[in-house]
Amino acid sequence: MTTLSEITHFLSDFAPLSLAEAWDNVGLLIGDATRPVERILTCLTVTPDVVAEAVALRIDLIVSHHPMLFKPVQRLVASDPQGCMLLSLIGARIALYSPHTAFDSASAGINQQLAARFGLLSVHPLRIKPNPVNTVAPLSEGASGAGRYGDLPQPCTLDELCESTKQVLNIPALQRVGQPAATIRRLAIACGAAAEFIPDALASDCDALLTGEARFHDCLRARDSGLALILPGHYATERPAVESLADLLQSQFPNLTVSASVQEHDPVEIV
């Protein structure tokens, strides 16, 4: 029998919660640590579709990258969308764990995985954080910290890098800021919505920053600073790591049934 506490202990070793941003809400959010777990579902975000899928599959634990319960909850009522989901999870005795920014920054976390997908060399965090003891980092190549940057195997144009990004992330289109013919040698990466790393990318002599999405004025700031932006979408930069996390949990707990949600999809459509 595998208990919830065994799984959360593994997850907190893999993505130490001390790496999470101060504003974040990470760790075990719903559940009894002593209860047994047989089925795990990973997802990027808890949505009504994911909850219905978890209930139908008789899931015991959802590991969601994005946490619920960011703000204080004053009432749990079915007429409220979040309240309805929480009531469904609690009624079905489904636990909920979120690693969020701890997973982003872990030594084998989302940004490190993205750096590996692009074949970056001499990878370093954009913002170094204390490196906790991490006993389960099979993909680790560097220190823990927020974001990553490294040198491309070969310099290329921004246009070429955008085409490579579409292939790497399996997406049909993306947004970009910068001149198509600009030469990109060093790339910064920060998954999700992370235009806040523009100054860090510039300080690390990067030619471009790849992040999921950015506000208009951040795009202007990057352009005026001479930093290209590659914006493939929030979902595209984080969903692949949710799938790899399911594989990692399955290999660590072979007696359990672990899968990534098949009902989850990007709410933003290219038309």
C-alpha cells in the first residue's frame, strides 16, 4: 500500500517547496496524508473537465501544476465554479497537490526540461536560489533557480528559432517580438507568464527570452531594450512537463496507475 504521504514526500524532494515564490500556494492543498493512493492524475490546471475525468477514473490524487485556493475561501457552495470543483473533489475523496513555482525552478523542473529540449549549452538559472538536497533529479544538469539561460548549439536567426520552437513544442503558431533576421546566440527561458525576467535575460547577455505570454507593455520594453521575445503560449510551455511528471511518478511508483489528463486542453485556440 502506498500512502499519500509517501507520494508527497517524493514530490517535495523532486521539487522542493522552498523553491516556490513567496506569493505562491504549493504542496498538499486537499487530502489526508495517511490515506492510500492507487490512481494519480496529473494536469496543468484543475478545471471542471479535469475534475469530471478524475471522478470518472476514481482518481485518488490530482497533481496539478497550477494551484487552487490562491485567495481565502469564505464559503464552499456549488453555485461558485471553484466551490463546485472543491466540493466534487472532497466528496470523491480526491487529494490535490500543487508544486507550481517549485516545479518551475527545480533542478529537474520545467525550465530545465525546456532548456534540454532546445539543446542549450552551459545552462544556468536566471535567478539563483539556494539548492536544497534533491535526491530525485534524473534530468538535473544545473543548480536550482528561477528561469534558465544557455547558449544555442549553433547561432540562428530569430525566424529560424521560432520555427524550431513550433517543432519542439508541437504548436502551429506563436507570437514574437524582434527582427526576424536578428541573430540569436544565447536564449533565456521562463515558462508560463514570465516577462518579469526581461531584466534578468538582459543582464545575462541573452539575445532572446522564450516565455509563454507577455503583456503589451512588456513586449514594448523588450523591443526597446533589444531583446527578442518568443511567445508560444502559456499552455505550450508547461503542459509537456506535466506529462513527463506522470511518467516520472509511474516509474517511481510502478504499483500505481498514473496518467496525464486527456480532457485538459489549451483554452486559447488559433483560428
